Amino acid sequence: MLTFILIALLVVVGGAATVGGVMYANEKKRRGLGGKAPKALPSGGGDRLLERTIRDLRTGDVLSIDGRDFLVEGVIGYDEDGHRWSAGRIVDGSDAQWIVVGIERVGASLIRLMTHDPAVDMSGYPPEAIVVGSTRYALDKRGTATAKLSGDVGAMGGMKEARPAGHVERCRWWLYNAAGDDTLIVEQWGGEYRVLRGRKVAGETIDLIPGS
């Protein structure tokens, strides 16, 4: 009888060990070779890894243009019935320029590098064509947009210089083009006009160094 009991105990213990071994092997297989748990997918926030472009300029960014570094001191974000574009005031020492991106509704988003030209007389409603020196600019598009101002955008026509952060204004605009890459923009702020004049440039010639 004692022998029979010992044999029965050995059978039970051996069966338990076999079952435990099978369970361990299955768990190891599920976790992958080497017994390592599968790597979890990264949590949200992957969009932060996407590189910002000039279309999303922010105050504090730096633009490298023709071997010179310009600090983005202020940005105007325009919105006209859902169509959005931006203009950044970029400064290198005493040289202040404007970079305008995406004003066209269709086609490629052209980049315009421009300067404020107070010498162009604009005392009344902008005409269909503007002649500056030997260059004739023809009206291409016009409209009215809501403009959100951030940072230092300097004097803006009839607007007050002391403006709260995120100040919003209405802006009427006229876009002119000439032969080649010459371009001109007229904006009406309050009761006054300002003229930006410059050229179209290729985006690959400008490097963005994000400030934040």
C-alpha cells in the first residue's frame, strides 16, 4: 500500500511540473524570443516630431538668407474665409524686411521677400497698375482679411503702436506682380496704406532655425 501511495504522489508531482513547464514555454513564446515583453507603441505626441516650415513662422525663429541670419521679431497671421497666410518681420541689425508666405489661394505657396517702401505714394484707393521707376506692377488679386499680430511688427499705418499681445485687426490688401520675380503688396491698416515691395524667392534658399 505504501509503495502504491508513493507512486501516485510521483505521478501527481510530475504532471504538475509538466503543466507548469508548458505554461512557462507558452508565456515565453508570447513575449517573444529571449523572454522579453513586446515593446509598447509610443504614446501620443508624434506630431511634435514633424519639422516646422516657413509657413508656420513664430516670433523668435531665425531665418538664414543669402548667408545672413535674420531674427523673426513679429508675425502677422492672415485669415480670409479660411485661407491663411503669414508675414514675418525679420531683422538683421538695422535691416528690417518682411517675408510673406502663402498669399495665393491656389498653386504653389510662393515666398516673397519684401521691404516697406514709403516712397511709393498711396494716398487713395490703389489703382490697377503701379509704376515704380521702370517697373510696372499689375494688380493680380485683392481682398480683406482678419489679421492677428504677435511680437514686434513695427508701425502699421493707422494702428496704434501700443497694442496688446494677440491684437486682431481687419486688413484690406492688393497683390501686384511684374515681369520676372518683382512683386508688390499694398495693405490698408485703419485709414492708411503701406506698400511692401520686393521679389519672389525659392523656399530652398532659406533655412529655418526654430526658436521654440
